[in-house]
Amino acid sequence: MKNPKLSSRYAKALYDFAGEKNQIEEVYGDLQLFANTLKENRELQVMLRNPVVQPNQKHQVFESIFNGTLHDTTYQFLDVLLRKKREPALDTICEEFLKLYNNAHNIKSVSIATAQPLSEALKSKIVSLLEQQTKATVELKEFVYPELIGGFVIQMDDYYLDSSILSKVNKLRQEFSQNSFQVQF
């Protein structure tokens, strides 16, 4: 079960500790690596969250994968989380830490969904426009969903703009279904 308050407290504690040790950049890179490894490896996620798997087995797997690849501060922090049986919160703790880092460094994470992959020129134009509007550095994450037919959907913080053809078709469908005007011959 995910507990956002718990995750934000652990992330804040790690961020503050890394700041005191001047290791925020290293920990940030490590947590990006760890989060990506969890996202890409479903078996690792299942094993870490499985209550039947013994804690020492989880620790052995964690050690075999990440020992020597993570900075000492990050490794020890994640090791403490494993010993405290906080495995279900690992991904949300990483997300919260990355949010803290992005807020401190004025970085905005923007997701854009399109029907076709964007060209590099169009991506850079979108990033530059968003950076001018937000006065922040923009990290663009692109998703391709052919069912959108055309247009785009942008999400940044609490801002959501759906300018896809699919949404326009659905809106027209809804308007036509509620149309009280009927032509009678």
C-alpha cells in the first residue's frame, strides 16, 4: 500500500542528508537509475513487494544488482529501507526525491502524447516555447498513442491540455447525443 506522507518524509530526509554531504547530484543520478531499473524490470518489482520472499533474500538480490553501482549514501539509504520493510514505497520515495530535486533546480517535467512520433526539430521548438512560458528548464517525455488520431495532449504539473482529434470527436459525439433538435419530415 502506498503512503504518500511516508514517501515524502523519507525523500525529504534523504534530500536534506545528501545536501549536507554535498552529494545531491550523485544521489539524484542513483535514484534515477534505481527508479528506471524498477520500471523496466517487473520481476524485480514483484520480488521486492512479495511478502513471502524472505528479507535476507531480498537484500541479497538488491546487493548483487546495486552494490558498487550506487553511491554509498544512496546504497545505504535503500538498504535501510529494505531492512525496515519499506519495499512497497521504494518507487514513490524515488519519485518524491526527484520532485524535490526538480523543484529546487527549477525543472519542469512535461509529458506530451501524440499519434505519431515528433521530429527532433518540433520537440526542440516545443521545449523552447514551454521554457519561455514557464521560465524553467523543461524535461520533455514523449508518448505515442495512435488512438489519438492527431493533435497532442500535454500535461505539466496541474496543467492539462487535450488538443487531440480523439477528444474533439468524443466531444462532438456527446453534443450530438444530447441534441434536442430533431429534424422531422
